[in-house]
Amino acid sequence: MLYSGGTILSIIEVPAAILQMNTIFISILIEALPFVLIGVFIAGIIQIFVTESHVKRWLPKNRYLAIVSSCFIGACFPACECGIVPIVRRLLGKGVPIYAGIGFMLTGPLINPMVILSTYMAFGNNLNMAISRMIIGFVLALMIAFIVSCFFRSNHLKIPDHFGQEHHDGHGHHSLMHKLKDTVMHAIDEFFDIGKFLIVGALIAAFVQTFLSAEVLIELGEGTASSTAVMMALAYLLSLCSEADAFIGVSFQHLFPPAAILSFLIYGPMLDLKNTMMMLSVFKARFVFVLLIVITVVVYGGMIIIQTLA
């Protein structure tokens, strides 16, 4: 204890691991929050300005064309894996089929222009890894969306989004200022609805990064199959933002083969700890777990085949 001006001050020594966990937790939040804010505002715009008739007019009726179209739109859309979740929820609520929503959700964080540029820069202005991430990631996302379309047709939202259907007619004749105000209000509601799950996911990811030794996983990744599994596990546990993951992935170049590094860059934006928590807040648990299995099997199997052929 210390005495300062007659006041007794107790100094509690906080363990270094807790301080490290706190630092990682805050860094994950700081990294993710801007993209979540962008995502909820886009979701608000979709809620107020996009109608079911717009969706039916823009999206092809053919299931396969709808999947391809959604994947191409996602590839051009600068969104993080956290920010994309509220956008997809609003799109599904407006009538977008679940398989098209999943195609959009997978390609948006994975191969948007910002992600490809950061990958190119991280690997020393080497186009090979950036192009491989873009092409292979796109093909795998298509495969996952096609598989989802075979098993799921309804939107599988945890709470059916009837709000847009019930209130759209009321918005139709409002002034632009009134609509903008409603957009902001919807964005705020969306942020507080999704934000708590982001915090829980970030906290779990920080705990894992602090107390689970990466060296243990690296020791397991000696073979082709095991190195791919280890890098996918790291991608899931680290929960990195897709705009920054390439700078972490490149640090493993001297430990793992290029295909294993590529699996890290493809799997992480599709699925990680924090966006799993966010998806559980939006979708029914059964759908999330099936999607988790499908993404894992397709990415792992695809990367093993690529490594074998190479």
C-alpha cells in the first residue's frame, strides 16, 4: 500500500496475460468497428430505400444465375466479414434468397478490391498470391453457395424480418429528410443489436490468442493436410479483419507451404470466431452450424486438391 496525502492507495498488480488479452480485445474492436458501422448504415439504407419489387427486378430468377450474380456483386463490395452480416440480414428480409445472400456474404470480405490490394502489397507486390486468392476464393464461394441452395430455401433468420414489409408503404411517401432520419435510426438499432455479439466474439478471440499457444498449432502442421488444417484453425481463432490478414499470413511463409497460407487467406474472411457469433445472432443455430461445416469441408477439400495437383 502507498500513502498519498493521507489517502491509502492500493496497487493491484494485474497479470501480464490479462493486460495482453485486453490489448488484443481492444485492437480487434478498433479494427472491426469501422466496418460494422459502414455495414449497419448500408443495412439502414437497404431497409428504407430498397423494396421487395426492387430485389425481384434486380436479381435473376434462375437459382444458378442468382448465385453467380450475388458472388460477383460481393466481389466488388468493400465490406468486412463483420460488416457484411447486418447487410445480408436486411437483404434476406427484403426477399433475397438465402443462397444468394450467402454468396454475397462470402465473396464480399474475401475478394473485394481493398482485400486484393492489401494482399498484393503484403506479399511484396507479388500478384500470384493476390490472384490465387481472388480466383480460388471465388470458385470455392460459388461451390458453397450452390451446396447451400440444395439444402436451404427459406431465409433461416432467427427473427423473421417483417419490419420492412410492414412499414415500407409508410416510408414510400415520406420526404428525403424523413427517410434519411429513419435510415440513421435503423442503423443505430442494427448496431446495438449486432454490436453486443461482436464484443463477445472479440473477447473470445482475444482469450484464445492470449492463452492458446500458436507454437503448439505450428508443431502440428508438418504435413500437407495438417499444415492446411493448422492455418485454417489459426484463421478462425485469430479473427483478423480481411483487409489486414495478409500481413499476418505472410509471416508464416517460412513455416508453411503457399497453399496452406492461401487456405488461411480464404477461410478467415469466410468464417472466424467473431463473425460466427454475429451469424448466431442473425440466423438459426442449425443453419449456422451446417454452414460452418460446409465452408470448412469445401475450403479444406479444395485446398488439399489444389496442393495435390500442384
